[in-house]
Amino acid sequence: MNKKLIAAAIAAAVSAPAAMADVTVYGKIHMSVDSVDLDGGSYDGQQISSRASRLGFKGSEDLGNGLKAVWKLEYALNADEPSSGLGGNARDHYLGLAGNFGTVLLAGRANSPYKNSTGKMDFFGDELGDYNGTLGFEDQRLSNAIVYISPKFSGLQFSGGVMAGETAGTADGLTDAYSMALTYNNAGIMAAIAHENMEDVGGGADKKTRAGLGYKMDAFKVAGVYETEDNAGADTDRFQISAAYTMGNNTIKAMYGQEDVDGGAESDAWGLGVDHKMSKRTKVYAQYVDSERALQLGDGNDGTGGGSGFSLGMMHSF
């Protein structure tokens, strides 16, 4: 038999299972060159950062009668550390069912509804000016969780999740922590109210409540996010206001925010940036950020103190 025919037959046999399954391979590579000047001289210099780069696999199977099995396996990708490859910190890992009732997920790890509620209202997300670093907004993922996401009703949607602490004697139930959010997205209006309680699992701040409101009209969009946090009796309030204006393939954006720790320091942060879309999947950007709290230095590593920085970045999604 012709060797080419044999090779073709083997290739077809190997690829057949993948072809029959509804599987999507996706990801994002986000790199930046940052020049930062941290207060106190803790770090002054330049670095190359991988910013929430990721590789993921997701899919679904039609089970009939309007029911689907859904799944996702997503991994952090340390694109600036060639020896590290896929990061050990998993992102979303879940298996679930979806239907007219909504979606129910059994998750080894998943974005909390609280985290998702205002993610699109941070116009500097995953960049040097990300509000997690500059202002201390704390977005977490739930581990060992059950998550429910409702259908959308004229733009209104509820999501909630519970988390098992899996610690004998102290946090040994299925509802040791919880996160929930009510969001609205319709006619250019984005709105969210969310609450999260991690008191029994030691996951960052104990109790948090967040509200967000955004509006998009033609080329202009604006958003504001407010959060109040109770961490073992220590109260912290923070807010961010951001705006963006798009002209063709270019977007000019700005943000200002403040963190106020009860009995402690008050920290301001601001940033200016410009994004340029080279295609639907690739963009480059430049931004300058000044924060009295911290800077997002990449790979989830925040600066230990306030400071300022200039960042040139490129992002490609696939």
C-alpha cells in the first residue's frame, strides 16, 4: 500500500475523536515592557511581564431535551518564564449542566460571581493600571465550589456560588464561603451589585460588598465601581472611576480611584492610556500609572509599595 495512504489513514484515526467532540482551544498571550519607580526604592527599573496570559480548552455536548454538558480547563501561562511553561495556578476548571434553568457547575476552581460582576468596568484590567493592584480591589476564584448562573431576563442575571473549605473541624461543609451577584447589561447600561463572605476559609478579605455602574454611548463609555470590605473588623472603602473614548482603531482611556483604610492611610491612584487595535484579536497599548498603594507588576505580582510606571504592551487572543 502507498506509504502516503497509510500516513493519511493514521492521521485520520488519531484526529477522529477530537473531530467528533465540541472542543475549543483558546487563549491569550499578553506581554508588556514596564519601567517602574516604586516608593522607597524597593524596585526602580525595567522588566518584561506576562499579564494573565492563559491557555484553555472548553467544550459542550448536547444531551437532548435542551440539556448540555459543559466543561472548561484553563491554565495560567507564564509567557515571560520559558522554564515555567504552564503555571501551577489553575484558572477555571469545571464540569456542569446547562439548560433552560441556567447553568450549574461543579468547579475545582472558578471565577467567583463577585469577581465577574464588575470585571468589564475596569478598563485597565490585567494591565499596569489594574484596579486590583492600584486600589486593592480583591477579585478571587472559588475552589471546590458549586456555582449557579441564571438565564438572562432582559439583561438581568443572577449568579451565586458556595465553596467547601475542606478543613476538618473548622470548615468542613459545602457552604463555608459564598459569593453572589446580580448584574444588568442592556441598552448600553451595565450595573452590578455583589456580596462575598470568605470568613471561614481565610480567603483574603472576610466580607465584601461591591456596586458598579457603567454606560456606553457610541464611542464613549464610563464606569464607576465602589467596594466596602470588612476584614476581621478592619473596614476599608475604595472606588474607581474610569472613562474611554474610541476613535477608529484607537482608544484613549483614563482612571482615578481612592482606597481609604479605617484608621489608616488614604491612597490615590490615577492612570492614562491609549490602545491601538491592529486586528480583532491583536492590540498594542501604552499607559502611565501613578499609585500611592501598589502597581500590578505582572504574573499576579503587585508592587509592595506605591509608585509610578510606564508600560508598553501587546495582547493577542486566539
